[in-house]
Amino acid sequence: MTPLESLIRAKIASDGPIPVADYMALALGHPEHGYYMNGDPFGIGGDFITAPEISQAFGELIGLWSAVSWQQMGSPERTVLIECGPGRGTLMSDLLRATDSVPAFAKTIEIHLVETSGFMRDRQAEALTGVEPVWHDTIDTVPAGPTILIANEFLDALPIRQIIREDAGWAERCVEAAEDTLRFVAAGYADGLGTPVPLDAVPGDIFEICPAAMSFIDTLSARFSAYPGTALFVDYGYERKTAGETLQAVRNHTFADPLTDPGRADLTAHVDFGALASRATGGGCAAFGPVTQSAFLRSLGIVERTAALLKNAPPEQAGTLQSATDRLIDPAAMGNLFKVLVIAHARAVTPAGFEISATTDDRQND
């Protein structure tokens, strides 16, 4: 039994079954035993690998996308550049290298990183030697101003509520303690959902809601009402949510039981991009997408960038470079599972990479 499971069991013994959202928040963010607090989960030697760690082209293209977005915002003299969930700092490092080709933009940047893990802050500082980022626990303390925000695989780790349909209505799905395991249980009836639920749901159906993501969008909406800004979200998810469970655990690049060894596996859930876009437009913002990651990266020129890298790559690296790009854009790999959404101030023009249909099912091959 992990130390965190012992604490969770004590909390259940004291307060009764805990909602899935509370369990997820503890498993990932407990100050002492949370998954993200005490180690580096990224890369081959960790539990999972993200797009910036797969290919440098990913961060470089987002850097150039940021420069174009800055121009579309009217080229402000000061730019608050925020990354939420910066990982090892790889994406930001690649992004900044790319912006060197747009010096007028580069000199306006103030870097702010939203990161709760002290361990990962140290890794980010190592990756960003020579840069002076400011770290924050939440976006609320980031200074106001014209803003570009990047969030790659950030939303999927925000705690979700799960509600389950019963004969008499929707019940909160919780976690309770059995003798030798933790298990899910319906406990009490859910209220304050704040979102439409499927009208055709039948008993046993599970529906997921992410209040933390909605609150984050509300914060952005308030921010973008005062200053121009744009936020780029890259994550796995769907355009419109239906009933179904997506909570999952990953450990050593393999799916695991979310209730086994809390604090030692990553917990995530698919992102409801449609709900986020609706929340943003309801708050006075513009929303673009979602589009598939494949369509977005192709539009930004990842195929051409990879070809340029291959020209100067030693033979032993060429295969790795090409396979990395293929992994990012192949519909059977990350290309269609991952989606890209932009939320921006009300007067924003269509951002780069969103010229194609939001429903594109990208299957073309090069």
C-alpha cells in the first residue's frame, strides 16, 4: 500500500466515500505524495512521452505560431508568454529557439510557467538556462497584459467529476475503501452539474465533467476581456461529449488500474473540447477548432520542416526524425486522437493552422 493510499483510506474512514475529482486531485497533486510532486514522469524512462519530447519540430512550429499570433494581436510591445504544465521545459526551449528568427517578437516576451512541482521546476530551469522565467502555482498570479498561452497535455490532468445514471437520477461516482482495495461506488445524488447531461442516458451510464477546466476557461475569458490574447490547447479528447468513462491510469507506458497504487501512476481523462469552446464563447471569447493535431501540424509545415532537418541529419538520425514526425501526424498514432483548440479575445482573426475544417478527419499520406 502506498503512503497516499493510507491517507486516502483515513480520509474515507473519517468522511465517507470521496468523489472521483477529490481522489484524482490527491493522486496527482498531494503536496508530499502526489504523482507529479516527486519525480520526472516523462520520456522513455518515465511513464509516458509527450509531443515535445518526440520531435523538436513540434515546439519549433508552436514558436512560429506564437510569433504569427503576436502579429495578429497587433504586435504589442510586451507579451506575457505563459506555458501551463511545462514538463521538462522542452517545448518552451524549442519555442524560444524558433522565435529567434522573429527578433521583434522575441524581445517582447516575458515567460511565465504554471507548475506546481518543485522537482519539475528544477528540470525546467535546467532546460531554460539563460532565460528568466517566473513560476506560478496557478494562472491567477500571472501579471495582466497581452497574452499568448500554450498548454500541451495540461487539461487532461485536471480533476474530473464522474456522475452515474441511476433509476432515480444522476449520482456522484465516488471512491470507497474495501478490505484490500479501493473501488468505485455511487454515493448520493449529484447536483450543481453546470452542464447539460445526455437525455438518452440509461442506468449505468457514466458522464464526466471537468469543473477545473471550466474555471480555467472563465479565468482566460476575464483576462482576454481586458487585453488581447490567445490560448493554444493541445490534448487528446473529443469535439462533443457523450456518456462514457475515459478516466485512465498510465504507468511505465502501460495502462493501469486508476485505483491501484495512487500517487504512482498518471491519471488523465479525455478533454471535452466542445464544452470548453462553448464556455469560452459564452464568456465573450472567440473559439477556433478543435482540429486534429495532424491537420494543425501539417498546416504549419511539419512535413517541410522535417524534410529540412533530414537534409542535414546524419544517416543514423534520419530514421528517428522521420518516425517522430510520422508519430505526431499519423491518424493511427497521435494525429487524430489529439486535437487542437484555440481560445482568443473576441476580435481575434482566424489563427494559423485553423484554415481547415474543425471536423477534418485527416487521412492523407505523403
